[in-house]
Amino acid sequence: MKKLAMLGLLSIALGFQSCKNKDADKTEDTTVMAKTLSKECFKAVYEADTLDLQINTLEGGKISGTMDMNIANMPKKSGELVGEFSGDTLYASYTFTQGANKKVTFKNPMAFLKRGTELILGNGQIATSMGASYFVKGTKIDYDNVKYKFSPIECMEIKPNE
């Protein structure tokens, strides 16, 4: 009887997990399927570092895009941004791979302040809980003492795996 009860509980748990995964897939599909209203490209250069950013504004005010980070003495980071503006600040999640290892992905929160035509990548205190990184509530994000200020550039088609 105990085995039957355990089997039933396991089936229910797997069912809930399956539903959760389907809901997550629906959210991602909605972002991908939204119509792109505009595309902007930016570049930030600081000493030997170069960051390239492309932002797509989607219907409903959501933002998607890509960013490549070529930072001196570090493997190249390439990935995707998803987020939205709150006033003049873009809050985004950056999911990226690092170097030649395309099997392991990382995810970091990012905040960009729009000043005039520039986007400024802010520095803030980040915490991690249960594998998710986020900006610590109640702490300020600094946009003045920063390395990376993105200036608008003409968008060029980027070929995958460059």
C-alpha cells in the first residue's frame, strides 16, 4: 500500500512539473512572437574592452536583444537580453555563454540608464538565491562611476557564431 501511495505522489509531482514547464514555454513564445517595432544598436568602449548591444523594442513595451562583451583577459560573453523600460531605465536579464563553452549558460540582471542618446550600464549590488541572481532591493544602482557608456551606432547584420 505504501508503494502505491508513493507512486501516486510521484505521479502528481511530475504532473505539476510538466505544467510548470509548459507555462514557461508559453511565456518565452509570447516574447519571440511579438512584433518588433524598432531596432537600435550601441557600442561601449573602455580601455581594451568593447561591448556591442542591439535592442529590439517589441509590441507591449517589452525589450529583446543581443549583447557581446569582449573584455580584456577574459573569454568573450555572448547572449540575449530580455526586459523592459521603467521610466528611463531598462531592467533586463542577460543570458549568455562564455568563451568556447556553449553548453553552459549564465544569467545576470542588468540595468541601463538612458541619458540623451547614451545607455549607461549601471553597477549594483547583486545577490543570488536558489540559483537566480537579482539586484538587492533597497540598494542604489550607480550610473555615475561606471566603465561602460553605450553610444548609438548603425546596426549591422551579425552572423551567428562570430
